[in-house]
Amino acid sequence: MTVIMIALALVNVFSFILYAYDKFMAVRDKWRVPESVLLISAACMGAAGALIAMRLFRHKTRHLLFVILVPVMLLAQVGVMVWWR
């Protein structure tokens, strides 16, 4: 179980960094991370990191797709973890 928790933490840190990097590049009007990549990172058990980055950096909070999907993904991922346990 410890290995799974470490893997989940790493995935969420990666997702957080990806969203932070995209915000950093957006402010500078540079090349951006595609939205599909951001959503895939959240869908691959990284929704907690994505949601924290969205709130912390106020990034993608005007995009209805992100505002709805990322929290729903987080709920689903928590449900999977509870069910798996």
C-alpha cells in the first residue's frame, strides 16, 4: 500500500507542476501545455494536484470544462481509493 501512496503523491505533484508551468507560460504569452494534456494528467489519478494548482494559481477557473471535470475526477478517484481499500 505504501508504494501506491508514493505513486499517487508523485502523480499529483507532476499534475500540480504541469498546471503551474502552464500558468507560468500563459502569463508570459509563450507556448502552452495543451488542455488535453492537462485533463489527462488530472484523469490519471492527478486530480488533487490539478485542483490545488487551479485554486492556488487561479488557472483554468474560467473554463467550465475544467471547473466541472477536475472536481468530478477527484471525487471518482477518492471513490476508487475507498473502494480499493
